[in-house]
Amino acid sequence: MARAASRDVVILGARRKAKLEAIVRAPSSPQALARRARIALLAGAGWPNARIAAALGCTQTTVRTWRHRFARRGMPSLADRPRSGRPETYGPDVRLQIAATVTSAPPDGVSAWTHPLIAAQLAGTGISVSQTGRILAGLDLRPHKVRGWLNRAGDEQFRAQAAAVCEVYLRPPPGTVVICIDEKTGIQAKHRKHPGRPARRGPVARREFEYVRHGTVSIIAALHVGTGQVITEPAARNDSVTFTGFLHRLDQCIDPALTIHLVMDNGSSHTSRATRAWIAAHPRITVTCTPKHASWLDMAELWFSVLTRALLRRGEFTSRAELAGQITSFAIRYNRTAKPWTWTYDARADHARYLARHAQHDDSAAVFAEAA
């Protein structure tokens, strides 16, 4: 009787064979892994160890090792076994010192920890700057980064005001024109010292770094929520006189049979005594103010974003008059194809979901507390 090529008989099904062939074909496969896959494939074809070694240019010991592992454990055996590696130079104590240092206040005179500063602080351990960086990366600590946030206590007034704004957008009263008003101040009129280069196939457009300033322009804008159209006007000063004058002109160009509902923020020119008196003298005008730190609820901000991306960010303006004129021209062109934005955010529903999540969390915590 003929002797088997090896005691470790490899039997390959269609799926396993396809996986091995994919490893061999993939250009991204490590050479060691590809060789092991070839050994398994040839062993599955019934080749003896000596023939496989000769064909792949390796020793029979190598073939025997990987044939044995594959016969016992299958595909997972092709990967390297975990290795202990070199003993740690800096153990848990040093890592804890680094974590404690990074999460504490930095020394006087600096505002943030850096790798050299941490290494100097822990000079007694002999740790290097580069090793400090590697340990921080392993601990997922990034002292060079900071993220801003707003520490605002829970305020029911905030929720009520946000819900009122969303209610106007989602369910406007019949016979009412909803107008969002806001100002954009300090728009710089500037042009580049030298002309830029247009985009070509491959290279992107290039723009000169240095520029010349010609002052700033402020504008006030009113967005018609129902049509998406906008009216803009230069604002020489951001005060009550300018704002009430704009409201007067807005009042004159809207059908007297309609009620006007204004959505605006709590800017000083919007809430001054003179503005409140003017609005009180015009009973067909009602106002809903956005909450503090929530000017994003004002739809006029959406149009300012469009204006910035389409005109201001890469525009060239040699004077304040040219800047104001281009803003007006942009608004006229925008209104020709304007469409209303579809408002989907509902602050009241969002708050209800928030309360439901927290109620569920509190119930789960109570159950665990009773079980303990």
C-alpha cells in the first residue's frame, strides 16, 4: 500500500479553497501569509512536503509546520501566534504617572501639556519625548486637542422658546407672513494684491495670500419663510434707528391684509425700548425671539451661509460700495430661483424624546439599585 504524503492530511472544501486562492492573488497580502496559503493549497492537492518545499523555495520544516497547523486549526492558523515581545521598558507605574500628569493642570506659564513638557516633568523616569507620545497614543490621551462646549443649565424657558420658533415654521397661522430677520456685520471688503490663477486639469485654482483691506460692510436681511426669497439692505449702524427703519420699509411692501410674524434673535437693536415701542404701535406685527445661544433657529442664518459660500469667501471687492452692490446683485439673482427651505426640526418633539430617554435611564438605575 502506498504511504500517505504526510500524516497531516489537508482536505479543502470549495469555500476554504476560494479563500486561500484569494489570499494568494491579493497584491496586498503579506508574503509570509501568501506562502502559508500556497502551502495549504498544495497540501490540499496531495503534494508531499518535499515537493512543496522545492516548489516554494523553503525548507521542509517550514512546510511541515504550517501543514500541521492548518490541518489542526484551519484558516485561523495562518496568522502569527501572539508573541510576548520585548519586555516593557516603562511599566504600568510610568504610564499612570503620564496619565496623571496629562489630566492635571499644566505648570505656570503654559496653557497645555506637550510631549517635551511631559517628558521633562517625568525626567526621573528617564522617559524620552518620543516614547511619551507613543504611550499617550496607546492611552488615547490627546493633550494638544481641545473641544469647545457650552455649559448651559437645563432651562425650561429655552425649550419653550425653541418650540415656539419651530411651531411658527412647521404650522404657520393662516393669513400670516413669517419673516426671519438678522444682521451680518463686519463683512470685509478686500481684494488680493495679485490676480489668482484659474483651475486647470489637475491643479486647483490658486489665490494670492496677501490682500488689501477697504473697510467693512454690515447688512440686514429679511427672509420670507414661505417663498425663500430675501431682501437685503446695507446697515450703516447696527442700532434701533436702522432696525426700525428697515421694519417700516418691510411693513410698507407687505399686503396690509396679512399679519406679519417676525422671527429674530435677542440682539440689542431688536430688544431696545425704541424697537419695542415701534412694534407695539404696529399691532399686525408679532415677534418670536430665538432663545439665547440658539441663533441657528433663525432661517436667515441659512441664507447668510449661502451668501458666504457663494460670494464672500472668494470674492474680490475693491471698495465697500462694490461689496454692498455685489451683495444686492447676488440677492436679486438668488430670488429668481429661490425656493423655501423645508424645516424638519421640532424642538417640542425632540424634548419629549429627551425626557423619555432619561426617564428610561432613571428607571433602569432604580432597578439595579433595588437589586443591589
